[in-house]
Amino acid sequence: MSGNWWKPEFGGGTTDTQAPTTPANLTATTASSSQINLSWTASTDNVGVSGYRVFRGGVQVGTPTGTTFNDTGLTASTAYSYTVKAIDAAGNLSAISNTATATTSAIATGSNLALGKTAVASSVEGTGFEASKATDGNSSTRWGSVEGSNNQWIYVDLGATKSINRVKLNWEAAYGKGYKIQISSNATTWTDAFTTTTGNGAIDDITFTAQSGRYVRMLGTLRGTAYGYSLFDFEVYGS
């Protein structure tokens, strides 16, 4: 065949080297003593943005596909700085975003208001894993929910209305990757005090703006394992 037969529209196109636009308006917001939430304006690209790379202090800590990221497992009363880059399907990285900083809150002190109080759960794994095991002050006993179900919960009745600003969860191996901490005055209508989708188990020491209520609930939305949710301790602090 003679002549120049190659045309881009017939599949002979060149490699994409155009980087996405730079993520803009990165903000960092303190969520608790161990979590900072990030958000930014979406990037654009000629072949589409496939995701983002989140950096904490220059070290990559997340690869979300959307324009938000919750950074968990942080140290209380500590300042953190973040930047974000966009990436497209060809692997091209954008320029780095603006830097956003936030400081995790301090861990509140005081006595555990949930100690020895009545606890109620949506389900129980079996005998010996009742809801009361999470509020008995014994870290070798535990509440366990039925296995294989995401939407499970446990709440504690504090016995009177309190001002609540901290919840501490001591997870067994079956932890919540996604969950909410909720407050209620009647155990029927609940208000979200804290939400995460990036939990990693172990101990979650969570602080938030004080809310009044008698009942405090952990509502599981996404299991971290194939099992259920399991807590050695469910502690509540406030005044």
C-alpha cells in the first residue's frame, strides 16, 4: 500500500500525555481527635479523571475516586497538612493542589458515663456476646452482632440526659469500617454526631461537638471483615 494511510480516527492515535487540571479549593476540617476530613473541587481531563492521590505531609495516604477523603487513625492535638493530585486513565498526574492544614482535637477527659449502664443491640452473635458485655468495664468480654449483616447497632442508656462529646470504641477483630455515632433523647429519633467510612479497627477515640441526649448509639453501615461487628468496650464521655 502506498501513501500515508494512517489517520488518528482509525485507531492509530498517539499516547495521551495531557495531565488533568489541578484539584482546587482543597479544605481540611477537624472531625475528631483521630480524624480529619478533606474535600476539593473536581479536576477535568480530555479522557476523564479516574481518581485522586491524597498526600499527608508529602506521603500518599489515600486513592479516592471522588472529591472527599476522611483521614483516620491520627494522633490527638496534632497538626497535619495535605495536598491532592488528580490522575487520568493514562496515568497522567496533575499538578499538586493547594495545601490544606487542620489540627486534630484534644482527647476529652472524665469518667465513662456508659460504665455499667443498660445496653441494647440489634442482634447478638450468640450466648455470652450480649450488648451488656460492651459496657461492663471488662475488656476481655465483648458484644458481637450477627455475622454477615452490615446494618447492625448497639446503644447505651445513660439513665439521664447528658452533654456528650466523646465516644471510645475498643474493637475486637470484627470491626466497623463504616459507622455512625448517634445521640438520642428517646431511643427512636437519632442525630448523627460522627460518621466515618474509613475505620480501621483497634481503638477509635472520637471527639465531637457536644450534644445532649440520654442514648448513644454506634450504627454500623459497613463491616471491616466478613463477620459482624464486635466491641470489647463502648465508652461514652461528657458531663
